[in-house]
Amino acid sequence: MTLPPEILVGPMLRYVDSTDATVWVEVSAPCAVTIRAGDEVVTERSWGVHGHHFAVLHLCRLPEGEMTPYEVSLDDRLAWPVDPGRPSVIRTPRADDTVRLAFGSCRRGESQTPVALRRIGADALVALAHRMAHTPQEEWPDAMLLLGDQVYADIPSREISERLAERRRAGGGPQSVRDSAGAGGDRDVSDEICDFEEYSWLYHESWRDADVRWLLSTVPSCMILDDHDLRDDWNSSHAWRREMTAQPWWSDRVIGAFGSYFVYQHLGNLAPDELERNEMYRALRSAGSDAERESLLDDFALSTDSERRTEQWSFKRDFGRVRVVMLDVRASRHLDPQDRRVMDANEWQWTRESCLDADVDHLVIGSSLPAFMLPALHNLEGWNEAVSRDQPDKPATARVGEWIRLTVDLEHWAAFRNSFDDLVGLLTEVAAGDHGPAPASILLLGGDVHCSYLEEVDLTAERVVDSTTRVHQLVMSPFRNPLQKSIRAVNRLSVREPVPALTRRLARAVGVREPEARWRVTDGLWFDNGVMTLVLRGRRASVQVDHATVEWPARGLGKALTLVPGLTPESWGRRRREGDSLGRKPRQVLRRTLSKELTGEGLSPRATADRTDADRDGALRGGAGQSTAVRTEAAR
């Protein structure tokens, strides 16, 4: 007996504007996928690759400024919503000019069992879904910006590790990967995710939780990749890439990583017209068989790694008078030791054009990596780049520098100083209004570092001293992957004197020049799992910082019970087939840590003529400033 098709992942609401939306879905078998949203009905045949079946549906006649529930049917059989009491909706932009953008990065999507909750903490996306269930829809995010490490290919969960071991024993997975077993170090990848099938396990694990599934079906999402989508330290240096690409398993890893990223994440980032113009997507849909599609996708994946112009992962979205530019600062790197760039020339030119042609009130630049690192770490990365020049006859200092780079993860914007200076120059052009009216704010969003904080940035070029554009960097990481305590201590030291001053002198000693910017940490550091939300209204901007917590039963006794092996059954807290049951697991909630105005009346201009040089030096060294913020411990 043939089972009817079902939805495996999704539906995921990806793109929404005034009348159009795209919905992505993975189904269990070839079928006709139909979405009904009000009077709009769209049907697409699924297409298959590597044993999986997908569809991306474009709805184009949605009512403006309204919320429309939608249903998904497979071969005319209703498959979504699973819970009629929690329908998925498409919300076209509201009548006023308010835009809410929730963002963050770094999320381990493993199970929601009490043991996992005690070990890696509350899941900010689950907690956000719980909050939305009890708040007015006008307070829901208009979009979510996922800034990298949506999956961890090199650090799979215990459950997936067990599946990998079983598959390897049965002879599954690429031969090159099975042969790596026992090789040691970076040459043994037998216990890591390596092909499209195994990558699909990560996405299923991460996005099939009932709460997360509903959240992603209702809030549009924008995603960008980072290193753990492929492997830790990916493209950190020329030396790293030379070593990794020489491994026999590298091609198989690239095929799985880029092929799955294109299908699961990138297709939904594209606007409907971009989607229809995308050559790879058109080829997949028009191919005559799944085997042909697999060959096309595999060749495409290899090309994206070896020929950078094959596909551009960076993209932009407009939300009324707000432009969001999402940057790929991982796959598009130029690693020539004499001219290191976090983005190659083509990607950077696209970035400039996307920022300079925007007549908007707020320019939001999303990057998986913080542009303005914590002060001491910024200086250390500049020093490290200078001493780690990869020459054929590189001295011992360069070898030590490369070891430090990989050990401490010194590979952010500051470690690509040419690109960092280019970015500061671009921000200066925007704030000066060189190509049009200057926005009220430039907001740089970052993740990756597994801690969260707010920074105020002063651009110091003479021509922007009187600019009213305020520049902030907002870093939110992790959604769910807490940092180990030893590294937390390092981060705290990096903003405390004399550490920033010492590392600044270290960088100067090897010729690292001063940037035309100063910045200071104004709020944070925080290390709990959480999410930030930008609230943009007219030319005003504010940020809300929320951290996730578990409400353990019996006043914390439930958490204590998880410490006793076998006492808390693994099934407690796992979602049932028919949906989630809050009565069977600890509740996860968001608690407001900070609300802060970033622009608007009552705030002083970004830079003032009477600010002393000593103040500026102190700002770069990371002194914490007073915040015009409202703190509350109450859950919102």
C-alpha cells in the first residue's frame, strides 16, 4: 500500500511584500502541492533531487495590509495546518511604517528534551513562538534574519551522530568519508555530515520542532551561511584552504553543503522575479529526471566553491523605507595572502551599489560576522593578519600566527583589514549623503561570536562630523548554543583596560593603521541564548534584547532531576506526532533584558565637535557607556 505524501519540512514562509509571497516546502513523495490563501490558489508539482522532493510556490494576488490564513494540500489532501487552533498566516506589510526585524545566529536544533534543555539551554526560536501565541499580531516580527550557522555539519547532535555511525557501518555515505575514519585530526570526517542526505537530517532536526515549524510558517525569513554550514574555520586563510581542498573528501563535502544550502536556504532568500531568473533553479525545474537534477546540482555545488561567480549568496530585501542587505562573508572570500578580502571584488561592488542606491530611512547590513569586534579582539585580529602572511618561505612567526588564527578563530572583518577599511569608507559615504539623502541610521547586525552586545560607532572622517546618521552594531548570538565559560572570561577581558590598550600597541607595532572610526560597547556582554528585535518607525529606531529561559517545573526540581541518569525519560518533552504539548515539557520563555532607543528626539548627534581625542581613544578601547535604555525582567 502506497502511503499518501506528507510534509517533511515546512511550510516555510520566506518572502512577503505588499501582494506577493513565496512558500517553501519539502514533501515525502512526488505530488502536486497546493496553497490556498483567501481567494488565491496556487499549485506546483514537486521536483526531486537526491531522494528528496521540494516545491517553492509563489502567491501573487494577496490582499494588501491584511493577515491571511493559508492551508497546504498535497494531491488535494489537506496536510497543513496540523493544529487547526494554530493556523499559519501570511501578513502583508501593515498600513503604518513600522517594521519589526528579529535576528540572531548560531542555533543547535537538537531535541527539546529536558536533558538537552539543561545542557544547552532554552531555544530562543521556541520561546519566540510561545511569546507570539500570547501577544497581538501587530507586535510579531515582520521578518526574521538568520545570520548564519543554522546547522552544524561538523558538530552533529548525539541522535544524528548515532545515525551517522549506523550509516557508516552499513557502507553509506561517500567512500572518501568512510576511508577517513581513524586518520585523526582534520583528516577524519567520518563522524561529520558529508553529503546531501546527511545534511537533510540536520534541517529536519532543526526545523521540525512543532513550535519552530509554526514560527517559520508564519514569519518570513532571510538566511545567510557561515562556517559551520560547511566546516569550522571555513576559508579563514589561504593556508587553511590549501590544506582542506587537498583532502580526498573535500569535494564530497562541498557537494553536500552547497547543494543543500541552495535548496533549503538560498531559494527562499530570492524575490519572486529573482527566483524565476535564477539559472540553476530554472534548470532544476525543467530537468527531465531526478538523476539529471542531481548531476546539475552536484556540478553547480562544486562550481560555487571553485569558481566564485557561479552564484551570489548575498541578497537584499526592502521593507518599506528600510533596506536590508545580507552579506556573504564566508564563501566569497579572496584569500590571496597579499590582498585578503572578506568579500571578492564582484561581491563587494554589489554591496556598494545595494547600500548607495537606497533612498531609505534605515540601512540594515546583516553579516554573519561582526564588523566591529570587541576592542581587544579587533586589535588582535589586525596584528595576527600582519604576522601571518602566507609566504613560501614563511618564518616561524608566520607559522605561529597561523596556528593562533585557527585556535582562537581570528577570522572576522578585522582579520581582513582591507575589507574592514572598505566597509568604514562605505559607511562614511552613506552617512555623508554622497549619493542621496543620508538615512537616520546605519545598523550593522552580526552573529557568530556566541555572545551579544550593542556598540555605538563614530565615523571620524572630517566630512561626517556633523552627520545626523547614527551608526550602531548589534550582535546577537546564540539562538541556542552557549559559549564555554573559559572563552566567556576572555571576552569580558577584551573590553577591560589595560587589555585593549596593550593589544592596540601590539597591532601598531606591526604596522596596522588606525581606522577612520571609533566604537564602544554600550550594553552587554550577555552570554545567554536569545534574540534581538529592531523596531523601525519613521526615522526612529530602537532595539529590544530578549533572552530565553526554561521555566522548570516544581520550582527548579525538574532541572535537578535531569542530572540523574535514567530518572527523566528521553520521551519527556519530545513532540508527539500530532504536535507539541506544553504540558509534557518545561516551558521556554523570553524575558526582556533591554529596550533601547537608537535614534530619535532626545538623543545627541552621533558625533559632536567638542568631543575630545581622549574620549575617542577611550571609545575604541571599549569603555562601557551609559545607556539610554529601559531594563525589565518581566516577560513580554
